[in-house]
Amino acid sequence: MVEVSAMNIRLIIFDFDGTLGDTRHNIVLTMQQTMVELHLPVADEAACAATIGLPLEDCFKQIYPNLTDDSIIKCAAVYRHIFEINKKKLIPAMFPHVKETLHRLHQQGYVLTVASSRSSASLNDFLHDMDIAVYISYVVGADDVTHAKPDPEPVLKTLMALHVPAHEVLVVGDMPVDIMMGRNASTRTCAVTYGNASRHQLEAAGADFIIDDLAELIKIPSLYENRI
């Protein structure tokens, strides 16, 4: 059985929402509270969850395509205000085997980082609250880049900071934008099915590997056997 090292992978870049942290309820609740606050038609859970992984303003653009830019900016501002209140009482749960997998990969010498569409402040807060920040060497939040996923900038910024070539990198995420970001940066990509997108969507995005449990990252064989 072939291990991750057989691919010469040195750096693994993780998405956060839907990949490490189960934030679906937190995000949907905060979005719906924002809609109520601004007297907008309240979108259902599926519509809200379908925006996870996008920059915040793009989330509201997708749900309300006819809103003006000023209104979209206001939506994002209200969301951030409500989120700051909610995050004090809504610490996301980790998906199964996340901490154990990060611990083992870290012990094995892999460099582990996070690239997320949420702000770097809330991202770092969550990583510390979930007691996994110790495993993460570098963090890129939405406010650290000019161009968000699926643009490769979050990945390229990480590679430049850590001096790792793209062919030694694996991007792991739960949404098509994560996979497209990795592909656009010429890295290998791995999609997880337990997040916010369907297997079909992840296959269509062109993921190199698809796994059902983060623990499958420890060894590659199941990934090679299920390679698209």
C-alpha cells in the first residue's frame, strides 16, 4: 500500500469550513439572522449552505443577484457583526478523526496549513478554540488575498511563503472552489464528501482524489484505488 510520501507530498493545504470544522449550522444560522435583520426574504438551509466556501459578499450575491453593490456590502457587514456575537457561543465541532489525522500527519513531518474564505481573525480563533492550531504552520484568510477561491492566489501565497513547489502540495477541501483553486495552482487535490458538496459536484470539479473520512489521508492507497 502506497503512503502519502510516495507522491512526494510535503505540504497539505486544508480548507476549514466543511473540511476541518463543521460550521454549516453556524454559517446558515448567521446568514438567516442577517436576512431577518435586513428584512430580506429568508433563504432556506440548502441555499445558504450552497454558498459556503465563497467570499462573504459573493455568498449574498449568489442568493440575491438583484441587490445593489451597496446592499451586498451592508449584508456582509451585518453578517460579520452577528457572527462576532454567535462565535462566542457556537464553537464548531470537528469532523470525525480530524484532530487525530492532523496530529499523525504533523508527527510524520508534513507541513500543514489552512486556506479559507473566512477572515483570518475568526479562522485563527476557531483553530485555537478547537485545539488544533498547534498543527498548523501557516494560515491564509480572505483578508490576506486580493483574489479568493477558486483563484489560485491563496495557494500561491502559501507556496511562496513556505518555499514549496506546487508538485509537492496537496489541497484538501469540501467544495468545488477548493478543488478548482488547487488545480489552478497546479497542485494535486483531494475532496472530502462529508462537507457541503455532493460527490458528483466534486467529481465534476476534477478532484484527483475523493475520500469519505479525513483519516484516509494517512495512506494513499484508497485514494489511488478511487482515483477519478
